[in-house]
Amino acid sequence: MSSKLYGYAGKLLRINLTDGSIKVEPLSREVIRGFIGGRGMNMRMLYSEVRGADPLSPMNKLYISTGPLAGTGFPLGSRLNVSGKSPQTGLIGDSNVGGHFSAEMKYAGYDSIILEGRSERPVYIYISDGEVELRDASGIWGRRISDAYSEILRELGDWRAQIALIGPAAEKLVRYSGIFFNLYRPAARTGMGALMASKKVKAIAVRGDGYVEVARPAEFERIVDEIEEETYAHPQFWPRRIMGTSRILMAANRLGILPGNHFKEPVLDYAFEVSGEYLALKYNVKSMSCFSCIVNCSRFFLVKDGEYSGLMGEGPEYEALAGMTARIGNSDLNAGLKAISLLNDLGMDVISTSEVISWAMELYESGALKKEEIGLELNWGNMDSVMKLIEMIAGREGFGDILADGVAKASERLGKGREIAMHVKGLEMIQVDPRGLKGYGLGFAVASRGADHLRSEPFIELSDDPKIGEAMFGEGEATLRLGVRGKGKLVAYYENICALVDSLEVCKNLAENMDLLNYERVAKLMGAVTGLDFTPEEVRDIGERIVNLERAFNIREGVTRADDRLPKRFLEERIARGPSAGHLMELDRMLDEYYEVRGWDRERGIPSRGKLMELGLEDVILDLEANGIKLP
Amino acid sequence: MSSKLYGYAGKLLRINLTDGSIKVEPLSREVIRGFIGGRGMNMRMLYSEVRGADPLSPMNKLYISTGPLAGTGFPLGSRLNVSGKSPQTGLIGDSNVGGHFSAEMKYAGYDSIILEGRSERPVYIYISDGEVELRDASGIWGRRISDAYSEILRELGDWRAQIALIGPAAEKLVRYSGIFFNLYRPAARTGMGALMASKKVKAIAVRGDGYVEVARPAEFERIVDEIEEETYAHPQFWPRRIMGTSRILMAANRLGILPGNHFKEPVLDYAFEVSGEYLALKYNVKSMSCFSCIVNCSRFFLVKDGEYSGLMGEGPEYEALAGMTARIGNSDLNAGLKAISLLNDLGMDVISTSEVISWAMELYESGALKKEEIGLELNWGNMDSVMKLIEMIAGREGFGDILADGVAKASERLGKGREIAMHVKGLEMIQVDPRGLKGYGLGFAVASRGADHLRSEPFIELSDDPKIGEAMFGEGEATLRLGVRGKGKLVAYYENICALVDSLEVCKNLAENMDLLNYERVAKLMGAVTGLDFTPEEVRDIGERIVNLERAFNIREGVTRADDRLPKRFLEERIARGPSAGHLMELDRMLDEYYEVRGWDRERGIPSRGKLMELGLEDVILDLEANGIKLP
């Protein structure tokens, strides 16, 4: 067996900020076999290396890893995962991002960059063809992302460097601050920005002239050709190329599952005026792709008139678009784009921000929160106040300081609005109403990082076709969006797929939603790229292994079934209007089924010894037991 | 009541070619009330004015009419119908076309142009702001379409003139020759080109500086705004803008209903390489719209390398694309585009041409037709021979003369291949296999102009969603593409809609497939445009009235149930491969249901007296009875 690791750079870079030491470790074949890369690799390290620590202490670590495909020219994008213990939830912290950084990392010689300890003074890291330099960041600490970005580029004089940065919000330890790649691509969920800030690292710039070799080029090329043809011929190709995820807004409006006015208005009469269609027709000026992706789903908008005339930026994607329009009752697209730009520049997660603001708006509108407490009038759609409030959160000024810790802590601290705080496990809800998309709803409840769709994204329930559910899960309701039975199977299935896709670091929108990868193809692809033979069964197990490892991490931190909940509104109030009217989430029935499919116990949701052994996670069994957790 | 007819030019132009006389008639309110315009108006005149005549004799007439919306700025395109007794079928001859001609006609002062008699010498007609001139066409008679087009423009020195032309094929009375608008937009089904040629008219050029007034502009604008928003927000908007109908090729391949190798190969491994997706990615250089349409679904291709490098043209639409690739076994897209361009320049219908050639290819491949009989080797995909054969048909040279009369007459004349001659009532089949799309199949069998989808286009069966069929027709199978029950209701319903849409002269792809018009909206629209109030029920009846009138025309010409047939292959052979494998057309059961829904008798398919009276077609009752036809 050759010692060369095809497809990978083969090295992990550990940077200890406390003493400035650098360690380069070889990437082990066992990690590849068991976890592939990216998210899986991060989770393997996180579980073993970070335990019980305060997320903002030097004991926490920040893991940035990509997979075997980044930099090879594989056509579904090159993504990476940023992971650590979440400053927001205290549980799995993890965020996935596209762009051009991951390929550059590998060209510079590394599959992973791991930040440990804490620096005394602000620094930024410059990695150039294997060389690592910690540079003084005192001059840019406190500066906004676009500004700091330009400054670093100027300083380095290296115009091809890829840069990931944090903004002022992260430096103030806003719990939902992010790390921003290529200016507009945030790894922002679960507060990875605050974690990076806690280490006093303002940015990571990376540049490399290396390359990535694949083991069997002809075979690799054949798979690439097949995927390219399927992509171009896919019915969703053009809508995705033109609108990216922004097209979801009109689709959600049609289904009556928009989060209008903090999940009170599922259908909006101004939906079209804030839609991806409208952007494509009136605002978009060019499109762009992640490294080596053929879809080019990213668009640049330009505001052509009015107060914000001249404002330009990449995106927005659906979550940002709906978050700064529908969720906060705002029908003014220009103002919504301005707010998104502000969040990108201050470095905050738009989903969590949209929740804390719309939550405060609902309290304000009901009279439970007064103007005097906030310092602003906060009626629906009041965008002047929204802009001010965003600045206040980023600077932790006044009422902004309360919102800066997220909606769960804010409702505790204020002693009101607990029941309408839309989060799971401390992470704020995304922009669809789970009552009208029940598989997604179950996914939010059980996701290892909180209320989020990207752990499972069971898009297939949008087919509303029982024949598919029957064929895949022996249960037609599984693929009816308002169905209940079979959702446990559905979510578990797609959680495994998503963990696999995140470890390959390809794009979920393409690989999963467009059904371009399946276990057989992944096995073939891994063989062609790495030269290591995988069976489809081995590949299938990898996803399940990662999901169980993440669950074990959360269990070790104290999670039980009681945390796998949804906010009360979704469980007890029926949707009032529109195509999903009358529905609510029948969560407990779905949870029972889900745990059963997972091999976790029904009372606590803890993985069984048998399941963990089956997945080769014997060390986790010993570790959990050593932590006093009884395994079923 | 005002005498002004809002929305219409208000005048019909009759040109008698025999003596060169011109007659201008007022458009009557009764015609508008009963038939709206366009196809309906043509059919009303055709039924009354043309009876029993040889289609190529001076007794036949050519009707070109548009509707109340052309030239108003209404956003779904401005179409027109060209009608007459078909030289190909001897029955209803009719073809619908978009572009810019119809608006210009109305600006020049006419809703209809009617050609009567026959000129001695070749002429072309120049209509400029009401003035009509018959000009000598001896110099351009015999010349190809692009060439004659340039010559006329040069001669007129009127660069804004819209021109409809026939090519050399029409002059040779090829039975499936067409009239070409804006160079690339053929009204080519049922041989309208041969009909125009029989009158010795090479072209019609039209130019006007008038305008069209709508009765209630604010109300009109409100409806337009609604439709524009729905169009832009429609999930099919971007695929249609990017690919037009060419996107159907991949969809048909996915469903296993392509007409590969003369309906023997429903799935093709080279489908992507000849698809609309491939054109959009590799060939398309710009897009264009019909007059005042907002979709811009028309594309221009440019061949960038190889033998045909530099070849450019508008389109192709699906029928042409599949006809010059899949149907004749050709995987070379460049050669397919060349063949389509040749047909456009010679002035022939691509659907009928694709049938006569693929039919001859099947006979050649089976050994039933020899190289000596054809003068060419005619194996699948032999594009050198295809190009030569197209020229031979257009010039009626050798074997081409046999094919020039269409597949029905060719099989009679040759005394072979009758059973595999893919036509209904003498009109060649379009590019989908009815065995895998059964509502379409029934539509082909009963369509008044022969084997064609545009009389009914029951696209909704592509949803494959029984809930829709249940809701619309009380029969879930109606909207399953492989279902049988309910197809009579489905086809009758959409035939009525299509007749209405063709009389409004808006685009079927948008109005019908994208569900942008319904009876209520059409009633409102007619009110806003014309100032005449219509109820939704009146509007609904118009479609049914037109369908019955067309049926009565065909009945008068001798059509019975025996003519409502499909070729034997679809009735007796099952699809061999792919997602539709095992299916055939259960035509008789569907026909029984269809006649019943229509109120036509089961034995002959003749409209009942009651049905004709209900629709206000009393003159038709008297006329049919005078022709010795017993009405049920």
C-alpha cells in the first residue's frame, strides 16, 4: 500500500495561539475510512479533544476542515466545515460554508486548520504554501469585515489570498457571530465567530501553489462527466443558476409556510416584491460560483435607486432574504438588502438576528415590551429601528446587549417572551414554519446543533408524492409534507446523507436536493479520488456514525429527550391561514419513531451500546460510561 | 352603445387575387361575442364560405386573423391564426404563430387579411396604413425565404415592415409547406404555405402607424399587473425564458416518450447532447420575445465550430429539435440545426418532414425500401442523405416527389408502409409517444386538424397527481399520464380552453400551461379591453362553440369515428423500454367517453342537434342537414 494519500493534502495544521507554536500532523487513514473529512473529521477531533470546557475559554478549539474533493475540480463546489463547542448552545457548534477558501487551503498543504489556546494580542494568521505566520492584528481589531478585508489584502500584497474574517460583533462576543469567507459567505450559525474571537484571531488568510492529485484520473473524469450531464439536464438547474436558494421565498409563500411576522403570517401579499424572482428581474447584475462548481447559483445584487442606491453585494440566499423581510414584517426589499449588508459587515448570523428582532417586535406589538425598555419603536417592518438595533447588538449597547446572547438567554434575562422564543437547544429557528413542513420540523427538534434544516433537509417531502414515501420508507405519509407517519425514518435517513455530504464537503443543494450522489456513486468516487476502495455499505455507515458521535457529544453535555423540543407555538397553535391552515406539529409521535429508527432509547434519546459498537465507536461507549451516562 | 370597437382594428381586409379587387368589411359585434377573434373568427368564416372545394383551387380562401389583445401591450404575446381548407388533409387547415406580424396588422388597420381567388402572375402584397398594393413577385418567385425576405425589404425600403413569406417548397405545392413569419416562425402545419402558393402570393408585408385603444385602461392595467406578477413568480418562468419549449426534450427522455427512430426508441443515450439544456449551455447567444411578451422564450443559436460553424438562427423549439434529432436517429446536434435551417429556408413543416423521412428510414432499415428506389442510403441518422432528401422534397425531385404529399399519400402511392405511417387524418404525428402520455394521445385522435397536440394540450396530466384529476374531473386517473379513465373529460375540457386561447391569440404555453388565464379572468379582460361585458359562462361557451364548428366542418367533409384513429403501432405494440414500458393506447374506451362528454354520437362522432342549438349554431344544423347528414 502506497503511503501517499490521494485527494487529500494529507496534513493537519494545529496552531496554538497561547504560545504561538505550530504543529503539523499527518492525516490518518483511519479518520478517512471512518469519517471521510470535513464535518466528520471535525466531529471526531472535537469529541475527543474538547470536553466540559467553557466554549469561550482557551480550552475550546476551532476546527476548519475540508474534504477529499476540494481543489480536485469536482463540479459540485468545494465546501468546508467550521466546528467547535458552540458559544451559543454549549453543544455541537458547526457551520458549513462554500466559496474558494477550501481549495486554497489544500493548495497551501492542509486539510484542516485547528486553532487552540488564546493569543494575548489580536493576531491574524497567514498561511502561504505551508508556511504559517501569526501577524499583528491590533490595527484591524474592531474594524468591519469589508474594511479589515481590504486592509489585510493591502498588507499582504497577495491578491490571490483567500481570507476568512470575523467582524466587530464577534469581538464583542455576540453569541451568534460568524466567520465570513469571501466577504459574503458566513459560517455563522452556532457562534463560530465568537469562538474565533475568543482566541483573539481576527482573520485567516491562505494561499498555495500546490495541487491535489486524484488516484485514478480516468475513472474520476468519467464520474465527473456523468454528474455534469445530470446537473445540466436537471429540471432545477436553471432556476438554481438564476436564483439560487432565493427562489424558495415564493415557493414557501405558495405553501403557506413563510415565517411572516415571527411565524404569525404564513402567506404574504408582498411576497413577490421581496422574492428571488424579483431580485433576478430587477436587481441581479452577475453570477458567481464556488470553486469548480458548474451551477453558479450565487448572484450579485445592485440597488439601482432610492436611499440605498449603489448598494451591492453577493446573495442574498433565502434565509437572509426571508429573515430581513417576511420574518420582521418588512416589505421594502431595498431596506432588507441594506440590513443584510450591515449584518455581513458587522459579522452576525442573519437567522439568529432575524429571530431576536422579530421576537422583540412581537413582544413590542403585544405591549409586553415598551419603547423605553428598547430605546426604539419596534413595530413590524420598522427598518430604521432594525438598522439601529443591529448596530446596538453588534456593539452590545443597551437593549442590544440583551439580544446579543440569543433569544433563549434574552427571554430568561428579561423574564418574558419565553414561550415565543423560537429556538431549539438555544439555536434560533430558520425561515420556514414546521407546522406546514413536518419532516423539517422533526429535523429541527433533533438536529445536533439546534433549530436548523441543514442537518437533515428532507426536501423530498416537498414532492408531496406518497408513491415515493412508499418506495423509500414503506410509508406514503413520509413524503407528504403534512404527513406524520414515517417522518422518523425520513429524517434519520436524510441526517445520515447530510452528514456524509458535509464530510465530502460538496454542496447539499446539489448533491442531496438534486439527488446527484447516492451511496454507490460516493463509493465509486472515493475509490477514484483516494485509491482506497469503499463499499456502498461502508459509505452509508459513515453518515450514521457521525450523527451518533454528535449525539454522544451532546449527551455528554447533558442533552436528553426534553431538549428535542420545538417552540410552543408550533406544538399548540394551528396555522391560521393559507394552504397549510389548521396544521400543527405532532412532535411526540414523530420523536418516538425517530428514536426507534436510530436505536436510541425513547426516554432519553441516548444511543444504545449496540448501535455504538456497530458503528465502531467503542471509545465513545467507554467515555460516556466514564461520564456516568448509562447506555441502553 | 358606442359604435367604436375597442381592442380591435374593426376591419377585415379581403383581397381578391383573381381580379385584384380589395374589399374592406366591418368586424361585426356578433362575431366578437360568439368567437372573439383569431382562430374562432377564421373558423366562422371558413365554415360559411368554403365548402367542398379542392383546397388548391381558387375557391379555397386563406384567412389570417388576430385577436383583441395584439398590439395592446398585453404581456402574453400576440399571435395569429392562418386558416383555410387544408391542402394536406382536405379538412380544417389551421396554424397559429407568434412574433410581431399581428400587432403590425392591427396598427395597419386590420384584424383579418383574407386572400381569395388566384392571381395570374406571382405577386406579393404590401399593406401600409390601410393602403393595399399588389406588387410583382416574378423576381422573387422560386427564391428561398431568407433571400426573398431581404429582397422585399430592399424593394420596399421600409425596414419596419413585418413580412410573411412562402418558400420554394410551397411553390412546388409540397403539402406540408408553411408560411414563415419573421423568418423563423412557421405557420406550417396543414399546408397553409401551399394554399398561399396556389393563389400565387409569395409574401405579405405589413406596416402601420395606428394604435389599438382599450376601453377601460385602468382595469386593463390592473389585470396586466396581476398577470405579470404571476408570470415572474411562476416556477416555470426561468426554465421557459432560458430554454423555451426545447426543455421538453430531456423531460420526454425522462418519461420515456421520445419518438426516437420513428417511435421505436423512447429513451436515448444521446438525449442530453441534443437537448435544450445543451443548447442553452453551448449554443445560445441571445433571446427574443414575441410582441409585448415578457417571457422572451425564443433563443438564437450559433454553431461555433465544425462543418456548420457560423450557422445561426432563431429557436429551435422542441418539435423541430426532436424532429431533426431523435425521430430520425441523429445524435449530431450541429447537423440537426443545419437541417432545421434548411427547412426554414425552403419553407416546410419540420414535424411532417421528420415523419416522412423517419418513416422512409424505418422502411429502408427493414429492407422494405431499397436504395435504388430512394436514390440514397437512408439509414438512421444519415444526415448527408437527410439534407439531400429535404432538397429533393422541396423540389419534388425523384423520391422526394412521393414524400412531398405527406406520409399518408406516400404510403398509398408506394403501396407499402401504410401501417407505420404515423399520421391522423393525413396530418403527421408530433414528437411524443402517445402510449406514455395518453391524454395527449386521445387529443391527437380527435383533433380537428389531425395528429397534433395544440388543439388540446392536456399538460396537466404531466403532474401525474390524481388529486388534481379528482378535483377537476371527479376522476383521479384523468391526471395520471398513464391513466385511461377520465381522459375524455380531460381532453374535451382542454380543447375548449385551447380554442378560447387561440381566439384571444395569446400564447398557449403561458396562458394554458402556466394557468395564467381562466374563464373569470378572460371575462374581465374582455370587458376591460372591449368595453363589452362577458360572463365567465359566455366565455366558456366560446371555446366549445369553436370546437363544435370545426367538427361540423370536418363532418361535412366526410369525417366519422373511423377517422379518429391513431396509427397501429400505438394501439397494438407496447412500448419496449424505459419508464413507460409496457403501455399502449386504449383508444376506443377513451373515445366513447370523449363523445359522450361532447354530446356527439358514439357511432359517428357527430354533434347532436341539441348541442349545436345550445351553442347557437342553428345555421350549422340546417347546413349539415342540407348536406344529407343526419344529426343525432
